[in-house]
Amino acid sequence: MTAATSPPGLGNETTIVVPTMGRPSLDALLDRLEENAAGTAATLPVVLVDDRPGTDDADLAARAALERPHLDVRVLTGGGRGPAHARNLGWRASTTAWVSFLDDDVLPDRTWLELLAADLHAAGPEVGASQANLRVPLPHDRRPTDWERCTAGLETSQWITADLSCRRSVLAAVGGFDERFPRAYREDADLGLRISARWRIERGRRWVTHPVRPADDWVSVRTQAGNADDVLMRRLHGPGWRHRAGAPAGRRTRHLLTAGSGLAAVGGLLSGRRGAAAGLAAAWLAGTTEFFLTRALPGPRDREELRRMAITSAVIPFAASWHTVRGLLGHRHPAPWRGLPELVLFDRDGTLVDDVPYNGDPEAVHPVPGARRALDRLRSAGVRVGLVTNQSGVARGLIGEGDVHRVNARVEELLGPFATVQACLHGPADGCSCRKPEPGMVKAACHEVGVDADRCVLVGDIGSDVAAAESAGATGLLVPTPVTRPQEVEAAVHVAADLVEATDRILAGRW
């Protein structure tokens, strides 16, 4: 790709987000991105989210920065909570109009960045996401193994996040990835279904290669954990979700029958009903044999593959059934995913710091217990935080405007940076649109940060805080204090005992 054909300024339009376990394939991906970006006019922003538990990311940051001057790499810590959480951290840390997700084991073509730019530039406002084309190289000198055929199925997947670009505003509107999908399975189909309900998802022109990862004998057994995720998909999207998502029909019913026959045969044998046990054992053997032949016949049929297919075909029906039951019990009534808000605003006096009436003295600022921890937890999750405060003492002549700014600066010094700080200096009789319960400060904060009000939460200690949020189209969350009136608590839809509980509710998507 040359500078003449490369789209200048693509780095201002999209951020590349890569969840990673630090595998060696990440270096090959970054080298290819550097090669793609070398002919562009600007550096390409890349967010790596290290999803290994207990790492400090220093080695990953050093690896990413090594001789790659055309990449602007930032490393975040995912904490081992899975790819959905890692991708959410990545896109929330971005500010570009588009977010392009890549897996850490794919290899983009050498024209990938040029074609990505063309795909994004061609996307009209009705397009919420752009899907790449994916190839899985298979051996040419023999038939592919069962694991290789399973990986090759990614080529026809509709919305695979190995390479998927989404508008950031669309991700914010749907709440991003549903973190109840804890592994790299179905979290992409779930996102695709939620996006496609309101926007189009187009197939682009760009290509990436997805190699087959090395696998041990038991990888096909471990992947049966996805049966619990299939239960969640059905509960969230209804019985027709497979058709809408382009997902092939599973074998859940056959696995349940095979495993049930096997367990019943053992039970019959232990209870002395040998005739019934023999019939049930025959049913188990028939089901297991059919499954073995379905997997083994298309493969290379060498000794190792046949051994692997024989063992795992006997185990998989039981593993699949166990995870299905686990999903049925664990996902009984799942609520629609909301994700995290884009912005959480806090009232100042009585909510984040002790309420000192008409305070103009920075030395009198004392954070309430848990305030710094609550704010830091939100920031670590990629949620921006802000401050909205009524300061009628200025209108009353009790303090000056400079006093308000100095006190707010002290709050920020003690509690960390805020994405926005809004203060109303008017009195109750001034008729302004900014003094809570009016929505002005909430709207101004959302406008400054660039988020929609329906993705914003305002945490406060009195009814006017909740009313301001609701009037602006945001969510109000009340944290009562001794000055909160009982009727304000009764009227509030969302109430938390303290900032710790309020933060827990927000981070759990219950807002």
C-alpha cells in the first residue's frame, strides 16, 4: 500500500481494539498493522486489552511499541474477565467514530487498512457495523481434522468479531458486548442480533486470515461449555435466534438423549433391572456411535484422529448435557443487556463530599467514605465521571464564583479527574434552566462529553438530583443521607444505600 492510495487520516476515524492473552501471534498482527499503516498520513490508534489475570502489562506494552512508529498503542488491563469485558474496555477507551475489533491471532491482508477505510467511508448512516471476510487455511495434503473443520466454520459466520467494525455510537446505544457471555462464544452473535434490530450490518471488502490454533485432545470437550451460552441466547432472543444469526443447528437434543440413556442404563444396572439396563445401554451405544461416525468419517481417519474421536464422542454428550442444565438453571429470567452507562454524573455536596453549606473554603472539603474508590472503579471500567452541583451561595452573595472553582478543584484533587464539571451559580428565584431539578447541567455535561442522555446516570442525595436526571432523559440514582426526605426515597425508581452499592448497581448494568 502506498501513500497515494492510502486513505489519509483513517486513524481519526477508527480505533483498533484487540483483546489478547499475549500469544506470539499478537506480534505478527501488530507487524502487519504497522505495515498497513506505514503509508498513511497519521498513526493508527490501537488499544490492546490484556485479558490475562494478574499481569502488569509492562511486557505487553514494550512488545507493542517495538519498532512500530506508525501505531499509537495503548495497553489496558482486562483482569481475565473474558473477551466481552475486554472489548468493552477497549471501545469505551476510544473516541473515534468507529471501533474495529480484531482477534490477536488473525492476520490482516496487506491491503486491509486501505479496504477498511473504503468500507467505512461507504457506510451510510443506516449501517451500524461492517463485517470483514475471513479465510481459514486448511491442509492441502490430507482431509481436515474435526477441530480444523470446526475452525473453518468461522468463514461463514455472520458477525464474527475476529474482524468487525462498529460505530462507537451504536455500541454505546446497545450497551456493547453482553458480559454474561464469559468466553469467546456467542458474544458476537448476541451483539449482531442487537445491532441488526436497529441498523444494517454490511459485508465489507477487506480480508483477514484466521489460522487454526493448535489443540489438545480435550479441546472439543471444553468447548461444550458453550451450551450454557446457547441457553442464554434462546432466553434473550427467542427460539428463532439461530436462523436470524446464521448459526447452525446444534445437537443438544441428541446429546441429552444419549447422555440420558447412558445414565439411566447405569441406574438400571445398579437397581438390578438388567433387561432395562441392556436396552438403555444399547441406545447409548447407538447414539455415541452415530456421533463418532459423523465426526470421524470426514476427517483424515488416521490412528490419532480416530482415537481422539472415539474418546471425545463418548464424553461430549455428557459434557454438553451438563452445561445445558447449568445454563437452564443459571439463566432463568435474564434481563435485556444494558451494559455500562457512558457517563456517570455525581452531585457534589452530600454525595461525594461532606455537605458544608455554601462552602467557599477548599480546606473544608472532606470526601465521604468510599467516594474515591467508587469513582476509581467506574474509571477503571472505562466509564467517564462528572460533577454537577448547585451553588446558589454565589447568587446570595455568600461566596464568590472563584470560591466555587477552587472548591471544585480541591474535590478533583482529592477524588481524581472529572470528564466534565458543571456548576449552577443561580438562586432558586432566578428561573434558570440549569439549577437542579432543571435538566440544564445534565444536558450540558452530556453535550460536552459527547454522549446521549439515555446513556447517562446521575447519582445524588435528594429528589432534585433525580428529577434533573429524568427531565434530561438520563437515569437518576438516589443515595439517601440524613437530609433526604422519606417521600423522595419512596418516589425514586433507583435507590442505593451508599456509594459502594450505587457503584455495584451501575457496574452490574442495573441502572
